[in-house]
Amino acid sequence: MSLVYRCRKGFTAQNVLVVYSFDFTFQYVLAGWAGSVHDSRVLEDAKKKGFKIPDGKYYLADAGYASSPSLLVPYRGVHYHFKEQAQPNQA
């Protein structure tokens, strides 16, 4: 069975929650939600299915998630300068 969803922007999309470690090994994957579903709903479903963020640990998340004691998300309305941050030894 193929999971094909049309998101609110009119194209096909699927929402996937992926957690991986600093050595890029997958720690958790939850796929199958429609692309139009809010990220927080997918996270809540993952928690119901056993996903847990350990106490004292923080996960980096995109701006689709709400800030919480265990998720670090970018500030809304701030334009980050990723090109400048990627260049080493900049004064």
C-alpha cells in the first residue's frame, strides 16, 4: 500500500519524524502521517508509541515544534546566517 498525501500547498507530502545521533545513526523513525499534519501531533504520536527524550537531554528541532524543556527550536522571526557560521576562522 502506498501512502500518498496532498498537503495544504497542493503537492504530495508525507510527514516523517527522524531522530539520529551525532554519528548519523538512526535512533528513531516514525513515518506515515500526512504532510498536512502539524509536527507536534506527530511527536505526540511518537511518544504514545514509546519514543522518549531522556531526562537532562535536549533534541534540536525545526521551527515546526513548540519550544519545550526537551526541544531546542529556532527563535521565530530570526534570520540565521548559516553561510557565515559555516566558514571557519571568521573574525
